[in-house]
Amino acid sequence: MSPSYSRPRCGGCDRELAVILIDPPTWEGWDTTWSHLVSDTSLEELHELAGRVGLPRRLFDLDHYDVPAREYERVVAAGAVEVSGRELITRLRASGLRVSAADRARAGGYPARHRSKARGRARWRTAGDG
């Protein structure tokens, strides 16, 4: 985490709250540009925010949601904190929630589930359809 960063705390209970982070939409694929949405503390809180903004669960990839560029502003308005891609991955790794490439492949995550280009395109083309 950056030295100046201070995690928000619960108003009445003094516990740290999860921070949901989003990087800029810079990842090209399947006819759109994508951001990554992660938590630095809790997958449960990540799923909660994603559900609140209507991101379908199929966009979850073991430790992050892929967010189409058209949804970026809405996710930020719902409370995601904008950070650089470098800061996002640094904080995800520090959280202990990062899934390694080897673990991702064993779990059937990318790239194994995207072996078929047509299957991948169909998945992402309907990404915003609930």
C-alpha cells in the first residue's frame, strides 16, 4: 500500500473496512476495453459491490471482476476507488487474495476457459446482460 493510504474504519466499531479498487479500462479484448475490480480485504465485499451495480457473476475470475469500460463510471460512483493498474495488483497481492497463474489454470480459469475464441467472445459480448 502507498504510505499515505489510510484504510477507512467503521464509524461505531473501529474495525477496518474493505476497499474496493478499480483500475482504468486499458485491457483490450472481445470488442471492448476492460478494467479490473478487486478488494484489498474481502471477496464477500467485492461480490456485494458487484451485485449492487449489476455485474453478472460470470465476470468474476477467482480474485477479480472484469468490468467493461461502459460500466466503469457507474462502478466508481458506487464506491470503487480508482487506482493505477500497478497499485491495484500491488494491493491485491498484499491482501493475500491474489490467485496465481498456476492456481488459476488448475481452477479452470484463464487461459484454460478461453481456449475457444468463439466461446470467449460470446461470454464477453453478453457481459452487460445481467
